[in-house]
Amino acid sequence: MRTRSAAAALVQSGRIRLFRSGSEWVRVNKPSLRLAPRDVLTMPLGRNVRVVEVLGFAVTRGAAAHAQLLYADLTGRGALCEGSVKGPHDAGLERP
């Protein structure tokens, strides 16, 4: 996301999902929702879905390099993705 307003619009659309430890996946539709470390978010970005875990928060706004230390990108790991479907390549099958 390039702007806060674009991020808020995505949240308000109800297309973001949140997983909190000891809970289930829930749709997020309020930009004001407070996140906590270890929360996992899924969000559609273009034709892909991105999965990120919140690691921490910054006291002040800073450089992008610092912001990248505050989350872990879990996209592609599959274990946390709700309803993930495995394809033939995941089962070790070769293409004919």
C-alpha cells in the first residue's frame, strides 16, 4: 500500500483477515482495530494474497528499512493460509 487512505479503504472493504493466537480467522472492517504482536493478517494485493505476522511496533514513523523489521512475510509458507489448496506440484508429481 502506498498511502494510509488506500490501506484504510482495503480494510473497510472487509477483504483483510486477522488471526489471533487462540482464535479463528475473522474479517477486519475497521481501520482502527488494534493489532498485537503475533497477529497474522492476510490481504489481497492484485492477483495474490499476502500473509504477514506482526512482530512489533515503532514509537515514531521512520525509514522503510525499520518498518520491514516489524513484520514477517509468511506468504507462500502455506501452513497458516486458510483453505489453501495444494496443487500437483506440492504432492511431488511431475507434469506429463
